[in-house]
Amino acid sequence: MKYLCFLVAVIGTLSCQSNKRDNQVLTNGEVVILTDMFSIPELNTSRTIRIYLPPSYEESNDSYPVLYMHDGQNLFEDSTSFAGEWGVDEALNELSKSQNLNLIVVGIDNGGENRIHELTAWDHPRYGKAEGKAYMEFLVDVVKPYVDENYRTKSDRLNTAIMGSSLGGLISHYAIYEYSEVFSKAGIFSPSYWWGEGPFDQVREIGLPADTRLNFLVGGKEGEGMVSQMDEMVEMILAKGHPAEQVISKVNPKGEHNEKLWRSELKEVVIWLFK
């Protein structure tokens, strides 16, 4: 999506239509940027939050399921992305028309150079201290309550999902196990299971509610071990007794570790998770 506005924070001016909430900017009727950056005191940092609203949002009184996604800069706009956008808004607009499937999507920006720490929940001997627990506490205890209070959401766990790719897939795995009372669905794309035994230990130690839906995706050209590690994880989850009908794992043989892969599979995964 090409944004129709920009924010100049220094002089406090907006070159687009603003909605009714003072700290938000409605870009083109679909994506809202929260212009008051949310503080994460434990990490001495803050975040911009980007929210996609379905096409019917402003004209209806409906409440909507919510999908929380990491790496918000990469979801909606090429100019803010690392290597191309996911096209989340275009994909969800298409699903609204073709499937009558309408969601709110909340994207949490990543921490740039600190992303490798914030999106991991287990320390690493080479990469250092993990900050993912504090990040997820921020998402669950700060971002989600704000979204539920200010938007018409279906806030229960059956209508709340989490999704991410690479390290975002790893933290989504952590989240669905650590916060199974909050999330009932997870899209785990290209998960970085090479990080270590932490996520495997988590599966060994913690069970999931039987209605939890898990959708795993990896590309066949992503690199050594990516497919086998995902397969190992899925086999472990099923061996623990999680219902097979609640788990999908897919290998896209031509897929590489990039937004092109994740964008190409997004609609299919969202349909399965929510319908």
C-alpha cells in the first residue's frame, strides 16, 4: 500500500486525514499509525503501532477478530520495509471481498538493530541476552488492552491470533505457549528454530488447549536445516497429543527467506486460522 499521508513529529503537522482519536492518523481508511509511541520501560525503548482496519469498520458497528503481527514496518508499506512489504492490507481487503472475512491487524514495529534480542525469549551463547519476554509482556499487557479499549474488537482468545516470520516466527511460537489464555491461533512462518533448544523445551514442558490452531510455513530454499527443524517441531507437537487437525505445516519448495514467500502464503494461512 502507498500511504496517502506522512507525519512530521517535530512540528506536529499532519498531511492527511485524521480520525477521531487524537493520537492516531488514518492514512487511507485502512491503516492507522499510532503517533504516540508506546513505551517499553523494561527495555528502555518505545514502539510505533500500526493498525489495519477492515473496509467496513467506519461504516458499521461490528466487532472484529484481531491478528497481532511483529515487524510492523514490513507489513503495509514498501518504503518502511526491510526487503519488501507483506501486503497485509491488500490481502485482507481481498479476503473481505472474496471470503467475507474481516479482521483487525495490529503490527508492532521492531527494534531495528535490537530486533534479534527483542524477538527471542531464550539467551544465546553467541547473540547474547534475550528480551522477548519483556517484549511479549508489552504486547499482552499494554498494546492489547489499548487496542481492545479503543477499537471494536472481539477480545477473547478464540478471536485473537499472533503471527510472524523468522525471529518473528520464533517469538510467535513462544507467545502461543506462554500466553495460551490470550491467543488461540498462531502463524509461524520460517521460524528460527536454529536458535537453540528453548522452543523445543517449551513444547516438552507445556501443553496447549486442544482448540489451538498452529500454521507452520517454511521455504524449501531458505537454508540448511530450516525444513528439518520445522518438521521436528511439528512432529514433537503432534507426539505430545495436540490434535492433528489443528496443525498445518507447509513447505513451499521454491520459497526463500523473504517477504515474497510470506506474502504469497498469507491469505491461505489467514483463512485457515480464522475460518
